[in-house]
Amino acid sequence: MDKQPPAFFPTRYWHKEVGKHQGEDLVTCDLCPHHCHLREGKRGICYVRMNHQGKIVLTSYGHSSGFCIDPIEKKPLNHFYPGSRVMSFGTAGCNLSCQFCQNWEISKSREIDTLCDTAMPEQLARVAKEQGCKSIAFTYNDPVIFMEYAIDVAIVAKALGLKSVAVSAGYMCDQPRVEFYRHMDAANIDLKGFTEAFYHKICHGQLQPVLDTLLYLKHHTSVWLEITTLLIPGENDSDQELHKMCQWIAENLGLNVPLHFSAFHPDFKMMDKESTPLATLLRARKIALSYGLHHVYCGNVHDSKSDSTYCPHCQDLLIERDWYQLGQYNLDEFGHCLNCGELLAGRFARTKENFGRRRVPVKIG
């Protein structure tokens, strides 16, 4: 029988500071660069990690804001078992405070009612398998802040032959980063901009820890990596910043890491901004391609040409996409171009799948 979620789940990455606050002991969380110093009963910036009886505990283990079956391309991951279905879920809270957050009802929630669904790891993985999912995605809010829950899900998912996907801002410290990604098969890292000023002003964070995560994933793991940047008019879409970012990616991560430029829509605390025009995304894509990046996509807009995959050698169309619906698929079972034989970077199944644009809510607990 499946257990009920615990109210307080123990965590590892914290340390005590004796008598640091008016003679009162503090506990410092070492999960992310905020290093929240917490008195008894207080929660960190992420909201879901708190000081309970002198230890940092996770308060959202086994709870979710909802479960849904999505196309893997929605994460977005275009080179990780294209066309397959993925079980998506998140909890509440976040360790960044982005003014443009597109999921703010979940990530900025301070209400336990947001976590209306429950599922212990065994339940979740079993249902994902029964529903024909290839993988489970930790998304909607950042899985870094509920890493103990995500890791336990990933462990039982692997036993059932399922993959695990992290959709994250990559804002975490070195030691937990190693443990977390040891259990992941793919990641889409949200590179929110490419200046410290943008991260400080708009996200209340720092750029360097995110770059450290990207470097770690590319050079020290076998995790399949893709990157997403949401372009906000007048904030992080200048030619200068885009050139700097794309050059860094090419020189430090290589040419095969897919890069997604995504359109901003007014939300949360940025209702005064205009939506990102397609022309801006195409300009960014052109800059990225000029640095030799092989796979650059435009998202949150309807433009099949810039959302499709092409052979980096012969330029033939390999995977045609219309929103999340696959059209032409010109790869063999191992991911080789049918025209020239070039091996496409990514992870591919031997049998083609095409889940399409569906979004299927699932009740588990």
C-alpha cells in the first residue's frame, strides 16, 4: 500500500550557526546560492524548505499542483525521444523571484491549497508507466527546491524503465547539483539572460551559478542538455547580449546543444511589456546560427520552419514540427539523417512516436 506524504521530509544540505541571531541558533540552507539563514519555524525564499526543530526539512514531499501528460517537446526538449509522452508535475514555490514568471500561480504560491494533489514516488512512476509515458518531468516550478522528492521519483522511475527530466533554472550549489543530476537523464536549463544586472534586477539571483550548472552538465555528466531563453523586449534581447551569450555557448558547451528562444507574454509583475514579436526571435536565431550553433529554435510562437530540426551536415529537414505535432520524420532508428547518414545529437527511440499536441490531466492520489 502506498504511504501518505510526510509533513516534514528530512534534507541534507544545511548547517547550524550557533547563537548567530540575538543569541538564537540559526540553520543555514546550502541548497542554492541564497543560503537562507532561518530561525525556528521560518521558511526560505523558496517557501517549501524550512527550519523545523533545528533542521531544514522539505514541506512539499509527495504533494503536487497537478499531474499532466504532455508532449516532450513542450518542456521544451526537441532532441530527447521526439514525439514521446511525458508525465509532468511540479509542487509550489521557487528559489528565484522572476518578475516575468509565466507559472507564477504555482511558483510564487504561498498557499498549501495549491498542492491539491498527492502522489508518493511509487504511485507516480506506476501511473506514468501505465499511461505509456517515456519519461517523467519535474517542471512548472523548479525541481531544485524539491530535489529529495524528485530524486526518489527518478529512482523508482528508472526501475520501471522510465527516464527523468529536469526543467530548471539551474540555480543551485555545487554539492547538491552533483547529487541531483546523478539521477536525471535530460535537462532543459532556463538561461534567463546573460548579464549579472538582469539576474539581480529581474530575477533576484546571480548568473554565474547558472553558467556553472551548464558547464557541469555538459562536461561532467551524460545528461542530455537543452537551453531555453525567454526574450523580453527591452530587457535581455539586445544584439550585444545575444552575441555574448551565443558566443559563450559555442565556446563552452559546443555546437550541438539545442537552444530555444521563447516568446514572452505579459504576466505576473511585467504586465506593462509587449509580447515578443516573432521578428525578435528570428533575429536571435540568426545570431545564434552565425556562431555555428546547429540547432536553434523559436518557441511560444507558431512558426514551423524555426521549430523544426535540420541536418547540420546536409541541411535536410529531419523533424518537422507544427506546434508540438510532428510531421516529416527523416531519421533512422538510431537518429541518422536518411539523406547523408549524419548522426543527429540527442536521444532517439527505435520506434517513432507522435503524441501530438494533447495535454491530458491525470489524477493520481
